[in-house]
Amino acid sequence: MPSNSIIQKYNVPGPRYTSYPTVPYWENSDFSYEAWMQSFKKSFRESNSAEGISIYIHLPFCESLCTFCGCTKRITKNHNVEQPYLEAVLKEWQLYCHEMDEKPIIKEIHLGGGTPTFFAVKHLEDLVNGILKTGTKAKDFEFSFEGHPNNTTKEHLQKLYGLGFRRVSFGVQDYSETVQKAIHRIQPFSNVAKATLWAKEIGYTSVGHDLVFGLPFQTLENVVDTIEKTRSLRPDRLAFYSYAHTPWIKGNGQRGYKDEDIPKDEEKRKLYEIGKALLNSNDYHEIGMDHFALETDSLYKAAQEGKLHRNFMGYSHSKTQLMIGLGVSSISDSWYGFAQNVKDLDDYYQLLEWNQVPVNRGHILTQEDLIIRQHILNLMCRFETEWNHTEAHFPELPAVLTELSEMENDGLLHIENNKLTITEAGKPFLRNACMAFDLRLKRRIPETQVFSLVV
């Protein structure tokens, strides 16, 4: 376990690097709708026939507010909102299709939220069929969705399986009643077990659970109990996230408990280290930041083969250059640029009425951005990066390596022969290594705290 002095030394605010540049450093002033569409069309022409495209669909509705959540959501018990929203999403998809010069090959679909299983089974079926009727499924397609254990029915699982979905993830967080009450996410173990066993019985090949450490009032006993219960269900993959306490961003939800209610520093790190040790002892392998998988899961196999990829949907066992984000607040990625949809639902509907893809901000990557992005992606997906060829060089590289020498002296990474490798001791500090490459962060250090703490 890292010493308290090492934790204190490196426990600074830092990005999670689902993108580079990170969202606060997008050059929105240089971004335009026209520039994004040019970037999108370029990427589609380059990659569609070779590898297909990914589609992320954001389904924002939830019946209650989980106070730990940082996603864009709309809290309602009115299910009349379902059909108008899905009709809008399909219209947005059609607007993208009109810009394609050939039929899209769909490699990935991911339904996220919010709560995808807020939606009726028939509405989800209509949504997926509406997407697929204008595209062709890739031979190695992977469809996945996020399910809430409290409202994921066997019918949900069966219908989506019939549509080609083979991966599902369930948000667990923690099984402690005290913790669940604090984060307003009450779900008994029996609900998670029922949904998990249904998925396995139906034939899903990858069932995932999302766990969180560092939650308010969470103790070491809570983490051990949660992982023991999780072990009994044997999910194929696990996310074991650090709770990001950012009440200055997420508003009143995270102000429902005090700072002193939240585990910090060595106490929080112990939750992770003990949890990680338990996962390792139960055959779960760390394949990337916060993620673990059994050897039989596609994420583990991709990590072993050096094919792991990371984007706004998280880790994936395969790469697509182009990811289209549909729905309110969704982010699209053409590799050359990012574009985020409006976050306000009324604005989203209005722009679609005007037949406009509802993006409102984004970033077109420079050549330097592309180089740095690849280094950070290498670290996130393989715990290493190298600069043996000129395309991986950038003028600030010597300064970056000098900065990283302190982490090397602390045994957290190793630099030799134009290659950087994160050590086992350094894996908890992966974000720190990425920050050394983050030139935009260095050039404009935020005056106020923007990111959650690394540890």
C-alpha cells in the first residue's frame, strides 16, 4: 500500500482523461458547427468501411436523484416523456445519416444515462430498430447498456438480447444501507442478484458491476462486504471508481453531506487497496484505471493483446475512430474533434426542429493535441507509452520527462530506451503521469478547483 507521504504528495486535482484535451480546455471560441461537420465527414470516410462506427445514446431520465452522480439527468416519474425524446434522438441520427456518403457500419451501440431502463421495453426496441434500419451491423458488433437493478426487468434483458445486446452493466456503488441512504440510491442486494442472474441465464456474455469507493460514511467493512457480495455473483468485469467529490460543479446533490463525512487521503486509499487486493484474490485483473476483469472477459483479452481502447464511454475491447453521441449532453468524437450536444432538453428539441445537429460546444484538435492524446491514451490503456518514432515527439518532451523523474525516483514509473512504463506501485497514480503530458493543463493552471482529487 502506498505510504501516506506518497499519497499526500500526489493527491492533487486532476482529470480522468476520457478525452484529450479535457473538456475544460476545449477551445470553444475556435469551434463551429461547420468545423465539426467537416471533422465528422472526414473521419467517417476514413474509418467506416475499415472498422465501423460507435454510437452512444444518452437517455437522461431518472425517477430519483442519486447524489453521487455527475451525469446530465432529468428527474421525473412522468413516463410520457419517453416517446418524444426517442423520436428526437432518431431525428438527430437521421441528420447525421444525411451527411454520410455511404451506409454506416455500426460496430458499437451503448445506451447510457440517466437510467436507460427507465424506458419501456417497446420504446427501447423502437429506438434500436430505428438506428439499425439505416445502417449495417458489423460482423464483430458489440451492443451494451446500463441497467438500474431496481427497474431492469427480465423483459428488458430478453428484448435487448434479442436485438443483439450481449453486455450489461449494473450500478451497485455500495451495499451499506447507511451509504445508500446518504447517496440516495436505495437498492438491496437481492435486486442486483436478481438482475445479474437473469442476464447470465439469458446469455449475456459480459455482465459488469460498478462499485465506488470513498463515498460518504463508507467504511472499510462496507467495502469488504460489498466486494464479498459481488464475488458471490461473479460479474465478468468490474469498475471500482473513486468517488469524485465536486459539489462546486454538481450543485445541491453533493451538498447533502459534509466534507468530514467523506473518507480522505490514506483512509480513502486504504479502501481502494483492500478492495483491489480482494478483487485480485478472486481472479479479477486490473486492466486499466479503475477497471478489473476476469480472464474470460473481452476487456482482459484486449488488454493482454494491447488492443484496449478508451473514450467517453469508458474502456472498450475494440477501437472505432468515430463515435457519434446522440441525445442531450452527449459527446461525439471524430478523433480529430469533439462536439457536445446542448444540455438543456428544450434547447435540444428546438435545434432538432430547425433540422440542426444540436451541438453547442467542442474542440478541433491541433497536431500537437493529436500527439499528446495518443501518449495519454497509451498510458490509460497499456500503462506505458514510447517515442521511438518522430511522430510521437513534441518539443516539450524533454521537460515532461524531467518532471516525471520525481515519480520515477518514488518507484511509480520507469523510463528507459524512449519508453515510459507505469509500475505496479504507480498504477494508483496513473492520472499524475498523464498530467505531466497534459500541455494545455500546464499552460493554463486553473485558478479554482476544476477536477476531483487524484487519490
